[in-house]
Amino acid sequence: MAHVTAIVSDAQVEYRVAEAHGCGPELAVDYRVQGMGGAQLWLGAGLADVGLLAGQEFTPEAGRALLAGVHPGTGEPLVPPVLRLPETAKLPAVALVDAVILAGAQPTGAGNGRAVREWTRLVDRTGLLGDGYTADVRLLGRVAARAGLDLGDIYRPEQVAAATASAATERVDVRTRGYDLTMTLPKSFSVALALAPTELRTRVNELYTQAATEVVAAAEQWHARATRGHHGNGQQAQVVQTSGLLGWLSVDPVNRNGDTHWHAHCTLAGIGLGPDGQWSALSWSGQDSLYGSVHALGALMEARARALVAEQLGWGVRWSQLTGRWELAHVPDAAIRATSTRRADVVAAMLRAGIDPANATAQQQDAAGQAARRGKTDGANRPETIVERTRGQVAAEGVDPTLPAGDRAAQVVGADGRPVPTGWTEQVQRARAVLLDERDGPSAHAQHFTWHAAFAAVAGTLAGGADSEQIAVLTAAALDTPQVLRLPARAGRAGGVHHPAHRRRRTGGAVCGPGQRRPAGRAGGHRRAAGRGRAGVHRPARLPTQPGAADGGAAHRAGRRELRHRAGAARDR
């Protein structure tokens, strides 16, 4: 499983640089000594361009510089800041729009082009975003003057004065500093790590970390790109390959509840060096971004870990109906359930909000997770505490804490209750069947799917795991059928095309022909088909018990419709 978080604020930077995701320097050393994680290593081929070396120990000063877009050795700015007005220079636009409407004023003057555009944009945005839309105080002042109104009569004079002063003197850098790619494994992998002998624990942690570094290498191959030139208005920007990503990996073996939960954070700077010697922001938009491939990266993390523990330790896997994922065969569901108190907290939060956990949407589960989030405590995340807590949890369920690992099973049974094939032809057939599955396939609830979605679904069919290249080859073979149609590039406004990744869209021709609408399937089916739980992008969501959401958002939508109606009426004056 994996998810991505954009790093846009100083607080986010410091949490990842100085606090190491809540794992301080002393604790990181203890984790390494006990073989439970704590690694903080540089990653990315682009590091050589700033005098750093992948695999070496991470240094906070250099990490802070990279996220600031500065050369860590010379202090030279590598990319310019993106300066915009701060929120303190803006005021709620709905107050002015309502005042203009009530006054019956004409804020567009004598049809002045700029005046018409500014008023149209203001009412359109207000109708779309409602009370939450704030606009530049200078724009509001121009519109008010054209309508014969005074901002001081609409807003408090001190508000106007403070916003005007802020607009004249302050600017903030809104550039995306970087991205946090968080990768984790099914629960049984964390339980096996915590309960393994110390000497074996070190080796297990090394294998998990190796899987994470290989995932970052795949992300680098897929996404280390930038653009040159203008894109839009009939022009198409040129996509260029950069020298590589620049970032570091932090490994943490525990969650906020104090349960064993191995996960890795890869912090990536949002900059890259092009072949022309120019530094720029990475071209991460739409399907070309980490957001577009996060499911594939999560599936690759799990598949690579399965392959490594099988090859190096002889550990087999089984399909768990409890988690809907491939779990280690020697870790029973009882042990998984006992060490998943975080999941119990999330379920309790959903029940308090009147949500059925079995039918909760991804947004509702995310919101419940935020509501049940605990603060990190120093005592619960000590390595010896994690081991003792895990032993006590599984022993209370009648599970032997030594977890004797048997040999790999000769035949593994999948989610459908049938043996998982090992031959090439059978693997291709199974992968193709998953891709074309009308209920749980990657296009079950959409008219098309991307190559990354197909990659993720195929990776989930491989019980024994694989590396990125092997999964890519199998994906290509599974897609090579008349039943899967490769869709043409979508034309732009002036005959151009969108970025390259959009040309990789596909649809199942046997189920849905070109121009036909695919019947709605079960949301999230592509995740279950891949057997990897709820990998995805971390986005904030609201529980139904929060204001404006108890009725499913009906009142909120009605309010927006009213605002659009008022704004439209004002625009048509």
C-alpha cells in the first residue's frame, strides 16, 4: 500500500527533516540496533548533481535545502520561488457580490473588457466556492469603485486596512516543495518482524527496506521528468527526462497506537535537472505524477517484499479474507487482528458517526482515520516496548509468539479459492481475466483505465511476488489481446494533445465498445482485485457527523445552487 502527500508548508518540511516523521535521532539509532528500522538514507540518481550520494546517511541540513530549492553545498537557488498573495491580503468575496446585487449596481462600467472579466470571474468563483472563496482586496476595491460602493461600508475598516497593507508588502512562496511517498506492507509482515529473533529481525528489515528502495527506483523511471515550453493555447510543452529524483528514505516500525507497523517514508524534492542543464519543477500533473501511479507503487512494494522474503527466507504467503491481501502464511489472522488496534479505533469512529464499516466509502474511512488519530508518544515507540507489546497481544489470542515459519506451500490458493498458477501461460490468462473483470477489474467503475492501473492489478495476482520489470512484462502480455482497446490520444482545444501518459488509456473492448458507456461497477474494485487493500492518495474528508455533511451534503449543495443563481443573475445585469 502507498499514498502521497504534497509538501507545501514550512511545518511539513520540519516534520520530515528535523523530526524525521516523529522519530528523533536517538530513537532511530535504537531502531537500527534492534533491527527494526530507523534507516535514513539518501535516494535518487539526481543526488549526484548536488554533491550527494545515494545510500549514504541523510543529513537534515541538506534535506532542508533541497526542499527549499537550494543547492545544499553552495546555497545557490536552483529554482525560483512562486510568489503569490498571502491569505491575509484577501477578503470573502461573497459579501461584495451580495452588496452589488442588493444595490442593483453596474460593476462593469461602460462595457470595459477588463471590468467585465473581473466581475464575471468574481461571481463565477463565488457561485462555485461559496463563502469560502476569498479574493484579492485590490480586485474587490476595483469592483466596488465601479459599482459606486465603498469597501469600508461592506467590510470592517480595520479588515480592509490590514488586507491592503498585506497586499502591498507581503508575498508567500506557494511552490510545492516536494512529496512524501509513504509505503507499507500487509500487517503480517510487521508482526513477523517484531516477533523474529534479533539477528533475523535485522535481515527482515533489510529486505523490507530493499523493497522500498526498488519502489523509489521504479518511481524515478516513471516520473523523473520535466517540461520545457508553453503548454496550452494550441502549443504543446516538450517533456524531457531529468537526471533523476532527489530524496531520502526514513523507516519507522510503529504506528501512532504503538502497534507494530513497518512503513517507509520517501521524501522527494520537487525539482530535477534537465539535459539542457536547467533546474526546474518536475512535470507531475495528472497521470504523469505520483498521484497517477500510487496504486501501482503500492502494489509493487507488496509484490517485491513477497518475492524477497520467499527467496531469502523461504517464507510463503496466503490470501487472507480478513484483510483482503496476501499475508505471510505463518502469521495467523488472530495475530493480525490482535495487533490492529488502529483499525479498531477507525471502526469505532465510523460506528459513532453512524456509518456501517462494511459499506463505508474510501472518503468515509479516511475521515474516520483522521478522527481516530492519536498523538505520538515516546514510551510506546521504543523498540523493546514494541516487541513486548506485540508478544503480549498475540499471546492473548492464543497464538505462539515464536511464530514458527514453515516452508513455502507447494500450492497457494487465491481469493477465488482456486490454486494460483505458476506457469507463464496460466499467469497471463489469470492477469487478463482480472483486467477484464466487469465487477472487480481496473475499469469496473470507469470507461477506461491507465497502464499503471493495469500494472497494479497484475501485481496483485502474483502470490510469489516479482520485481518491476517482471510485472511490466506480464502486464504487457495481459494487455495484448483484442479484448483490450488502446484508446487514441485526446485532442486539445486547438488540435494539440495532452501529456504523454494520457495516450496510455485503455478499455475492455469485449465488455464496452468505443463510444459506449461502461456499466457502473463496484467502487474500489481495482484495489480489491489487486489484493492490496486501500492504497491511495491521502485526501482530507468529512465524517457525516460534521457540519454540513449529516444529510449527505444536500444542504451544502443547495446553498451553492442559491449562490450560483444569485451570481448568475448579477452577471446578466
